[in-house]
Amino acid sequence: MLIFYFFAAIVLWLGVLSLRGGLRFASYVRSDLTRPLPDYNPFVSVIAPCRGLESGLEENIAALFHQDYPEYEIILVTGRSDDPALDLIEQIKDREAPSARVVIAGDAIDRGQKVHNLTVATSSLDPRSEALVFVDTDARPSANWLRSLVAPLADANLGAATGYRWFVPARGGFASELRSVWNASIASALGEREDKNFCWGGSTAIRRSTFDGLRIAERWRGTVSDDFTVTRVLHEAGLPIHFVPACLVPSRSDCNWKELLEFTNRQLKITRVYAAHLWRPLLAGSLLFCAVFYGGLLLSTTRAVLHLSWRTPLLILFLIYVLGAAKAYIRLRAVAIALPTYRKELNKSLPAHLLLWPISSALYLFNALAAAGSRRITWRGITYELKSATEAVIIDFGVR
């Protein structure tokens, strides 16, 4: 029992620190959303890499054409001319803005397909473009997204501005809700510490001069992760990354169990290769939590069956649970402020965020262990072997 109490005390303390982090995240979201935007809206290039059809694709792409922003170009880039998304993209383009461009990048050779697509797109920018904005096609940005994301770049000393995704289950289901809870803990890692923030490739803006000056296109060679690479380059240069809560973008979709595991395992495998300093404490922390929480449940049950004292360990587990649930509640309420049009859907997800976070922690442990045993990932149908942060081998292009 003394061993259990010792490790339980550590988990409780970590829970308190985590709750403090959640309070800081919520405070930052509220304060940043009320801050007036700098009057900075240069001509920008919005680059959206595409591959295949996905749920909500038409609405997601259409949202890019309805931004409250003076002048910008949209570059939709895919790897091949027979991509099934191209017909839909052309329909949207003809309806919304025929001037938008479609770029066929061709198959990747020495890097991930998304990174290859981005590299080709950034080599053919409008000469007027002063900033690059990257967005994923599974995100559905609001009308003020582009203005909010670009405005912080008024500070020429800023490295980049970033948002992040928030999964909003469309029809619900256990796997979809669990994915949302799993992803939420990453979102709340962003905040006021610009030296600790990271770029998310699905919603990032960077000055063109910074992108070119740091030779980011060259640094992408051999990589699969566009955003981890940009983050590393900016940190090496000592340039801060500003998190923009107004640029939290909903990803309205569902997933099954296979897709959930593929997504979460891929994220942790990429993290292990590109940011091992984050993967190692995540592995240790999730292992400690699961050993205490689930081991404690087993311990309390066993002691109750044996008519031994069981109330104290169960009380400790309850306190651990309350700390995690409180953070989940505070985080979700803050995100609801940033995503007001999705408040109803977020309220529906509240029970999942309150109840599923211990399961999410167990899933993190599973993902971290999977990352320890394999560096092979499948992303948009393409299978890669991540040899290192600068070398990725394409194993299989998938169905052609």
C-alpha cells in the first residue's frame, strides 16, 4: 500500500499541475480573443494540400473562398492528376473563384507527399505575396480565420502564428468522441509561452521573408512532418510562435476504431521521430497514470472482496479523476468561446470529455508503446518508414 500511496501522490501532484495548465489555457484564450487585431493584412498565399475525398471536403474548401480578407490567392495542390478530389475542387473553384489555382505536384520521392505538395506550391507563389498560410482540407475555418491568423505577423520578429484543430464529431459514436478527447489535451498545450508553442500545419501563417530566409523548403527534404520541421527551424532561430485561439478550427468528422488507432498511433510515431523530448515524458507519464489509476481500481476492488480497507485508495482515485475532469471542463468551456457557432455540438460532447479522459490516457500509453516498437506509418493511404527526422522512405503509395 505504501508503494501505491507514493506513486498516487505523484499522480495527484501532476494532476494539480495539469489543472493549473488548463486554467492558464482558458485565461489565455479569453484574453487573446478580446485583444484588438493589428492592422496588418498584406496579400497572402493560402496553400491547401489535398489527397482524396473525405467527409465535409466541399464545405471545408468552400470556407477558404469566404474569408473576410482584402486580397489573397488560394493554391489547391495535390500529388496526381487522377486524384478523386479534383473534380469536386474544380466545381468549387468554378463556382466561387475561377482565379484560384490547382497545382499537380507529382509523386513524392525523398519526402512525405504532403511535404512534397507544399514544397512545389511554395515555388510558384504570386509575386505580391508577403505571407504564406497553410491549411488542411479536413479543417473548416470561420470567415475571420485568415485575418486573425495573419494579423500577428505585423510583428516582424514573430516566427509564425498558429491555430489548432478541434475534432467535432458529426454523428458521434465512441471512437469519434474518444478521438476528440485525445486530441483536446494537445490543443491545451498551446498558450502564452511563445517560446514553447508549436506550429500546426493545418492552420499556420508565416512571413514569406521568414520562410525563404530560413530555407524551410530545403529543410523539408527527407521529412514527413511539415509542422514539426517548421517548429524546429523557428526554435533554432530563436523566433517565437504565437498561438491564435480565434484560429482553432473545427474538424467536423467521425471515425471508426481502425481510423482512431491509425491516427493516434501515427501522431505519436511522428512525435517520437521529430520530438523525442516530448514522446519520452508522455510515455512515462501515461504509464505512471495507468499504473496508479487502473491498478488502484483493481487494488480497491481486491481489498473490498477480501474485507480489507478500501475507501482511502478509492478516495485518492476519485480525487485524481476530479482533477482531470475539472481540466477537461475548463478547456471545453474556453474552446466554446473560441468556436461560438459550434457551442451546441461542444455542449453535446461535454459528457465524453468529462468521462473519457482516463481512457484517453490509456490510449496515449498504447500509442507511445506502439511508437517505441515501430516507425512505420500510413498517412492518406501512403505508407512510410520514418528512418530519422531527415529521412523518410515511401514503402507503398497505396491504391492508385
